[in-house]
Amino acid sequence: MDLTYAACKLLLFFLLVFCTSYQCCATGINADQTAWLSVNVSENPPRKIPKTMFGISFEEINHAGAGGLWAELVSNR
């Protein structure tokens, strides 16, 4: 049990050293970089959501909610 505990401590130490050195040597990260986010909040949305599409969870499989084909409708059962 002592060997396993020592191996875990050694692994944790090397992982900590690796993560610290990786963070210190990261390239391409500058504090003065800027980012832009553009959000379209116009009155006319590109696609209207039907009033019948509601629920706690709505999973759109194969674009069925957007008018596409649903796999259950295509298969021959």
C-alpha cells in the first residue's frame, strides 16, 4: 500500500509540474487581444418558431423540428 501511495504522489507531482509548465509556456495568448460578438436582435427573425413546438426538452433529431425527415417516418416497419 505504501508503494501505491508513493506512486500516486509521484504521478500527482509530475502532473502538477507538467500543467504548470504548460500554462507558463502557452503561446499566442495576449492580454491585449480583443474579441467581437455580433448578435442580430432584429424584429423579423429569419425563421419563425411554431407555437406548437414547446416542452421542457426538445431534441431535434435529423432536423425534424425544422421540417426535415425523421428516421422513424422513413423506415419500413
